[in-house]
Amino acid sequence: MRKVKDAMTKNVKTVCPSATMAEAARLMKKDRIGCLVVTEGEGPVGIITERDLAFKIIAEERPLGTTVGEVMTRDLKTVDKEKSLRDAAKIMAAHLIRRLPVVEEGRLIGIITLDDIMKVEKMGEDTQMYSF
């Protein structure tokens, strides 16, 4: 059975809670990603997504200077690298989320997304096939 560590992205893009949402949006655009893990030190404390930008900033007409810490999801769900992909998918389904930071002893070491799981399950170990 494949594990989270076999499909996770190790180079996680992060942001601090004091960053503005404008800064977070620029980082997401630059790296062509849909989320940033919010960290303090080496530990994750939240997550900010493109959906947060649309729903909590634009739709509510809040300023782009609003800090990440004000709008981030604080009830962060995480997963251990040794858990199975099935376990990760169950956590995502139970909480209606698509991304899970991977932690080891409180440290952020990766992130796994629903897309990562689908790629591995569809193609076996050849995850490069769908890399862009």
C-alpha cells in the first residue's frame, strides 16, 4: 500500500501570519499554486487558499492589506508521512478539503493534495507522466 511520503510534495510554499493577503496572492501566482501553508517557526499553524482570497477578501470587500493570520484556516488538518494514501483521502473526505500538510514531530515536511493521490492511484509510481 502506498504511503503519503510516496506522493507528497516536499518543497512546500509557506507564508507567515503577518503577511498581507496581497503578498500571499503574489506568492501563489508566482509559484502557480493554490495554497500556502502558514507557519510560525517550522510548524504549520494554518493554511490559506485561493478560495480564501475569493470568498474572505474579494467577496467580503476586505482590503488586500488584511493579514493572512486574520483569514487563514486555523483548524488545520494534517497527516503523518507514514499514513496510507487511503488514510489521507479519508481525512480529506471527512473534512471536505483537498490539501493536507504533512508533519513529522510538529515540523512541516510536505503537503499532499487530492490531485497527488489521484495521479499516483491512476498511474502507479510514474508521477512524472502528468507533471507540467
